[in-house]
Amino acid sequence: MFSKLKSWLKSLYLQILATLFVLPSTILVSQIDTVDILPPQIHPNSHCGEFAFVVTEIRNFQLNADTFNLDAGISNEPIFYASKSENISGIQLNSDFIPGKKNTNFSFRMSVINKYKKAFGLFAVYDDASPAKNFKFDSVLYVPDSLELAPSVLGFGNVYLGKSVILESRITNVSEFPIEIKELRLVNSTIYKIVSIEPDIRLIQPNETIRIKIEYKPIEITASDGFDTDSLVVKTNCLEFHAKMLGFGVEPYIQVDDIDFGAVPIGSKLCNDVPPFQPGVRIYNDGTGQLILGDIVPPDINGSFHVIETMTQPIKNSSVLPKSEIHFKSICFEPTQQGEFFDQIVFSSNAKGPDSICKLRAIAYLPGVHFTAVNFGSLRLGDTLEKFIVIRNDSDVPIDLTNVYMNPHSPEFRILTQKASLFPTSSKPVRIYPKNTQQPDKLTELLIPVQYTPVKEGYSEIRINLEIEVQGNNIVSMFNYVRGFAYLPKLFAKGYNYAERTLVNNVSTDTGFVYLRSFSGTADLRIQKIEIEKTEFPGINDFIFLDELPKDIVLKSNNDLRLPVIFRPEGAGKRIVKVVIYHDAYIGKTNPLRYDTTIVYLTGEGYNQVLAFENLSFAGVIHCTESTGKLKLSNISTDKEAFIMNMKIISGDVDAFEIDIEKIIDEFVIIQPGDSYELDVTFQPDVYYKDNFEAIVRVFSDVDTATAILKATTRRYDLAVKLDTLNNVVPGMLTLMLDRLPMNREFPISLVSENLPELAIRKFDITLKFRKNDLRYFDKVEPGIGIIDWHTLLAELIPLDDDYNLLHIWGEGEHDLILGDDIIKPGFIVMLGDSGTIDVEIHDASFYSADSCAVYKFNHGQMHMSYCGSHVRNIIISKLVYDIKTQQIISKNHAEAELNYTVAIESPTLIRIYNSSGELVETVADYIAPKGYYTYQIDLAKYTGGMYFITMNSGPYTAVRKFFVIN
């Protein structure tokens, strides 16, 4: 008991003592002066460009008998002198500093921005001493470790598989102090390896260099769009330095084509450097490394195939770049006997394959009879094609063809005997005369139709035989080949089943794939399109492809395609959709418009726990309006009640939807098993350029959570900005009614929509575009009824180019624009122009509050010259004036008198002279007269004394003149 009392008394004593020292207004301390003559104390700490400081202002002690130092504290933030500092951030105060309060102990930080460069920072702290504040200046200096890695990138270039290349990297200390290397390694160290480090030290002195040899040995061919990469990493106490390595593993592949010389007569010579074999046998490098050719292994020296070196450069040591080719032109076939011949040439190289052998093939036949082989080329499996075998007599005497047959029998090739005009048999041979026979009734060439209907993929051939009898001698057999290649695209497709059940409106943790593979060995696969279709189960919106579904693509043979898809069920239960793939993997006649379909399925299952939403959709909402709906939440359990704690929109277009959750917040909402609860949802589009909106809603209860999807689609009204069309305008007309002249007419702009609601339009901008030669702006725009009481209506003429002007008109008011009525009436003076039609284009328009909910349609304006106006325009352009004149009184004493008339524009012109009784005396002109001045000599012999009338009709001009003839 005594010890506790003693402790309490001691504590009280210390509190009183502290009060005496801290409170300068107490009676005890007020007997001496208190001052603050010391600046704040700064306690620094740093590591690798990060500086931390603790500032204290807590010194309270007696200076002398009359003066006591009492630190005043710090209420102002430290000062950072940015102009004196370099490469260092400003001061970052920690939470222990409270601005405006008297802080006695707080901390702050400063950081070097780029730790690979020098940094300096100057700052100061000051206290609240009075009358003069105490300043404490300090600074930080950062000098980084500086290592130079040269080269910064080690480029190993192309390296053949199985080979290796060693390069050297140098690390030099370019600092003025030693640097300790904490770590030196390669990031991956698989195909790159450190071979040696010289000298193998860890403390590198200034200007000292460490040399590191690195080996690159590729183990597989590098992808054509990348490199084999790695990095050399050098770590010091504070920094990390890198040198990048790039290499390309390559391998040449040799592909040598075969050559079939076909049928060659005995005693002749055919080489592969003449048509149709030019430019020779192709040697192609399908790899990534350079192909170097070596010696060749020629065909049998005693055979009919020979290699004759005719190339400018010998084939040995020739190089072929990747994806390039050369041609070998030195192979000849020179048969001495009848038959079929096979041989080969092997090309040695630095490549491992896949085909370094040129297979040789030829048929030798007795001179005199020639018949062609037939190559059907590539044909789709199930298709049919017909061609002809041509049999010709190249000898000087007739031959008898006694038989044509295939051996052995083939289901793919057949001779169409029924389609042949003549078909030989042993009992009825066909005689073929020499090709130079001049008698037209003699057969010199026979066509035998053959058909190819492939039943299996790949290359097929069959021998076709002839039996010939020459001048009654023994039958001679000859043969050639009919060949074809059958192709068939093939597709393997697989859907996906999401094995785990997924909570409704949540995304499955599993990402699925629709898998497609083109597995044909004879053709690529064309995919026209892929569509998603409904099944008897729901789920059309549940499976979401992450990429756009492909259209009109070619999937190369033995390549595959994965289409990633996620599963987000919008309801409970089994969810299935069909994925329909349209492709050309069909058997039958080739048709570029035909596609077969393959169907796979995406399947999954959604479930609810206790709470389940009914998703809410807003369809066809006008974009700038507001719509409301009911979001229904149900308790689907049989024995659990759910206390609703909160509901909120967690993702998507969160600003476009609003849920009224005041009841949930203000009241206890408990949904009993089997009951439901509805909330009001308001949708208002928040982004003007979007037409599809979606948001995710999550409800939280004491037993479960549930998710709903809010969707909305919007549409916009058509809003026509309409300029008028004026007919019968004339040059000089004004499109304002200022002078009330009959020819003046207004040219208004209106805003028209059949179903647009009130938009409270109180501001607009309209820009018109017109030709300078057609219209001149009158410097005035009048308001229409639609904006009659608006306070602002201004316009500005803007030259666009040499031919066009823009007229920018803008207005603003405090009352709504009235739809359907005229908005503005711009004033233009109609000029002569270049044609009879004047176009005025609505170049741009904005009605602000309507921009987000309307699709503008610009109805441009036109002015059409009247018949009179068009002619006036043409007359003015012609710079002539219609006229007709002659002397008023003409004496018959003169033999002739002149009639002068002017035609202003080219037009039909009729001029006649009548007497006073209306009888035609003379026709002066009746033709299409070009513009110009004309003179006509009146023959007075046709006239007697009296009054005469001249009538003129030319284009728009009509005139009557009278004159008198006196005796």
C-alpha cells in the first residue's frame, strides 16, 4: 500500500514539474525570460538513393539565470529548393506531421528519381520562434555505382543448330570508387552459358574491366518473328545492370523437285533447260539458315540420264538463302531403246532434309507414233474431270491403231469409249495418216477421251497402252500415263464442357476453347464463318468469345486454331449453345459457293444458392431519355431466410444505372423462403457514343450473395437539319424579305423530326458551305419563328479555299427551340454562278442537348434558276444585249436597206417581215443562231409603199419593230 502511494506521489510531482517547464504563463516560469534560439534538429538516414529524416524540436533547458530555452515547435512544412536540386523528388511528409499544429517530432522522405544518375537536393526546416524564426539548411548528395557493360547488346546473329558462337562482354567500373559486385549471372542460362570470367573478382576497382565470355548454342529453330534472348545481370549494392543477348537459331532445309521428261523418241535428246522444263530443276531452301550445296551423286553412268555441267556457276559450293531457290540445268535424257526409265540425282549439302533427291523419270518410244500423257492436275475428292489423249502419226507412212486400254484397271481413271468419235478395236482398227497429209478426209490425229474421278486422296496414275500395226507388220505396243492429284480439306472440331457448375451471373474460373484443326495432308481448309445458334436449352448469351469470330480465313494444313470463350450463365440449370462452322471440307464437285457445316457444342451449368436474380434488360431506349424497371430478387431455398445487408453495382457501366436501395439501407429487408423482393432501377445513358450498356449488380446477405446483369440497348431519333429548295430564282435576288421586292424570297433552315421529344435545345452551331461564284453573303442572318426571342444570333464568313466559303452561324437563348419551325434565315445575294443550279451544303451542325440522342440527317439546299433567270444569266455572261433595228423610213430610191440584229446567246432564231395586212413578205432568219452581231440586206424590190413590221423570236427574247417604205 505504501509503495503504491509513493509511486502516485512521484508521478504527481513529475507532472507538476513538467507543467512548470512547459507552460511559460505559469507564475513560477514567468519570473524568467523564455526564448527559442536554436534551429530544429535533423537526424538523417539513407540507403541506395532513399533518404529518411527525423526532425525534432523538443529542447527545453535553462540558458542562464534569467533565460530559459523553450523550443517553439514547427507548424510549417519543410522547404524544398527545386531550382537548386537535381534528379530528386520533392519532400514527402509522413503522417506524423500535422500542418498548422506545433509539431515537435516528425519525419519525411526524399527519393532519387533516376538512381543511375547523380542527384542533389537542398532543403530547409524552420521553427515558429518569435520574433525571428530559426532555420536549419541541409542537403543530400547521391553518387551512384557506375558500371559500363559493353556492348549493351550481344548480337550472335544466325547460328546453325548444333553449332555455337562465343562472344565477349566487358564490365568496366567508370566510377571513382571501388564497386562490389553482389551477383553476376544470366537470367535464363539455357541456350546461353557463361564460359569464363577474367579476372574472377567481386570487388572491381576504378577503370578496371572484367571480361566475360558467353556461348550461344541454339537447340531449336528460332521463330521467324523473334529471337533467342537472354540477359547478363550484374548487381551491385544498390543497382542492377543488364546486357541483352540476341541470337537466331537456324537450320537450312533442302527441297529438290523431281523431273518427268515424259515420252521421248528413241535417238533424240531432251534436256531440262528447254521448254517445258525451263528454268530447270528447282532446289529450294525452306529453312531459316543459308543452304550450302556440295557434290552431287549423278545417275547411272551407263543409263539414259546424263548430267552435263552447263551452269555458269558450278553447283558445288553454291549457296541458297532462306526461302530462296536456284535451278539446276544440267540433266538430259537420251534414250537408245524403248521402255520406261527411272534414276535419281542426290544433292549433298549442309541441310538434313527433307528431300535432297531429284527423281528422274522418262519413257522412250519408237519414232513415228506420238501420243501425249494426260495430267488432270489437282481435283477435289468426289469431283470429275475429262480430258483427251492425243495420238498423232509423226512417221511417213500410215499406221493402224488396233487397241487402246488401261492397265491395270482403276476405279479412278477410265476411257470414255462411248464419247469417242472413233475407237479402235482389233477387228476394226483406226488408220492414222502422217501429220503432213494434205487430204482433208484422211485422219491425222485421234482424240481419246479419258475421265478422272478420284476416290482417294493424293497422287494417282495409271498406264495407258496403245497397240499399233505399221504396214501389216507385227503389232507394236506403246504406253504413257494418265495422272491426277486428289485433295480434300479436312476439319476436326471440338467444343467445350465447363465441368464445374458456375454461380449465376459469375464468370467461370475455367476458360474454354473451341478447337479447330485442319488435318488434311493434301489441302488447306477454308472457313467461311462461325455462328452461334440456340438449342433447346437456354444459354445463347452465356458463352462469350474473347476474340472476334473468324470470317473468310484459310487454315493451313496441319495447323490449328483455338477460340477462347468464357462461361457466364445468366440463369440456373443446363446451358448449351451450338457453334456452327461453315467450311469447304466436303466431297463432291467443286463449287466456290458451297460450304458444309460442322456443329460442336458449348455446355455448362449455372446454379443459385439461396438468392437468385432475374436479370433486367432495357431495350430500345431513346439515348437521352430515362427509363425505369424492376429488378427482382428471389429466395429460392426452402428453409433459409435471407437478411439483405447491401446491394451495389460492382462493374460495367456503373454510371448508366442507378438502383434505389434506400429501403435496404433504412429498413431490415428479410426475404423468406419462396418470397421475392423488387427494387427500382433507373437507366440513363451516360456515354453518348455507346448504344449497348451492361453492368453487374451484387447483393450481399447473411447467407448468400447473388449477381444480376443489367443490360440496355439504346437508339437515336432521326433529326433532319433541313435547308429549303428555291425555284425560279434570278441573279441579284436576295434571300431576305428586306426590300419586299417580288423577286426576293427567304431561304430558311429548319429542324424536323417526326418523333423527337422535347429536348430543351437552347444553343446551336450550323455551318453552311457554298461556292463563291454562286452566292454572296449579305452580312445578315434573321431569326426564324423557332428562336424568335433568343438573345444571341451571330454569323461569321470563313474562306475555305479558292472556290468555297463557309458561313458559321451560332445562336443561344433562354427558351427552347421550337421544332418544325424555321430556325434561321441566312441572307445571300444570288450571283451569276457557273450553272443554273446553286448548291448550299450543310457542312456541320450541332444542337448540343440533342447531340447524344439524335442522328443528324443533313438535307442540303438548292436554288434553281428560273427560265428567265437562266437566260438572263447567260445573257449577262455573253456580255451582249438582244436587239433588232433598221431605219424607220426607207426610200425605194435605194436598192437595199440594212437590218441589224444582235443574238445574245446561241438559240433558235426566227426573224420575219410582214406587211400591214399581216402577209409574210420575207423571212430574214430561221435557224439556230450563235451569239453575235448580224446584218441583213432588205431587198426593196419586194416592197411597195406602206408600213411593215419586223418580228424577232430568239431564245428568251421577243421584239416587234415597224418601218415605212416610201416611193
